Amino acid sequence: MASGAAGGARARRGRTEDGTGLIGSTAGILVFALFMLLAVQVLFDLYARSAVTSASFDAARVVAGADSGATPAAEADAEETARHVLGRYGARAQFRWAVDTDTVALTVHLRNPSLLPALFSRPLSLDTIDRTVRIHREHL
């Protein structure tokens, strides 16, 4: 009987549950970190889209209301001002102007820096910003 009790105690000691939550805890921490990165990326993306839209609207409005008309010089000045407003972020922006007799259209395209892996940011469209602003030109 003594050997049976010693064998049972030895078996219980061999089956301890030390460290069994390591994989689950690691997976939980990784998922939490991914969600935090996603939240930060979405907030940054919303702010960046708002800033780009505002700068684009102001640039298109200036060109549409230029006294001399929508000239390439007016477009260059408005683009320079928009890049200045956007700071370093505007340095990599691409501006495309489309001017006709009634409207001024400005399309701004740029790549958004991402905290997330491309696997997550690309399907959510968090890696690029495309904004098109159309302003009606007033004629006197």
C-alpha cells in the first residue's frame, strides 16, 4: 500500500499545470497589440484624410477664384501652399489638376505611413489617400 501511495503522489507531481497558460496568454497579448495598432492607425488615417481634404479644398478654391484665371502659375502657387500646410506629409503628395471653363478639379494622391502590416492595412484602404475636390468657377 505504501508503494501505491508513493506512486500516486509521483504521478500527480509529474502532471502539474505550470506554464499551461503561456500559449493562450501570448496569443491574447498579440491580438490586443494588433487591435491597439489598428485603433491608432484608424485615428491617424482619419486625421490625415481630413487634413488632405482641407488643404485640397483650399488649393482648388484659390485656383477657381484666381483673378487672372486658372493659370499654371496659380495652380503652382496653390499646390505650394497646400504642401506647406501639410508639412512633411505633403512632400510626397501627388497633385493632378483638371481645369475647364466651369470647374476646377484637384485630385491628391499619397501613400499613408502604416503601423500595421500590409496584410491588414491594404484591405482596409488605410495605406493610400485619394481625394478629389471640384469647385465651380464663378463668371462675372
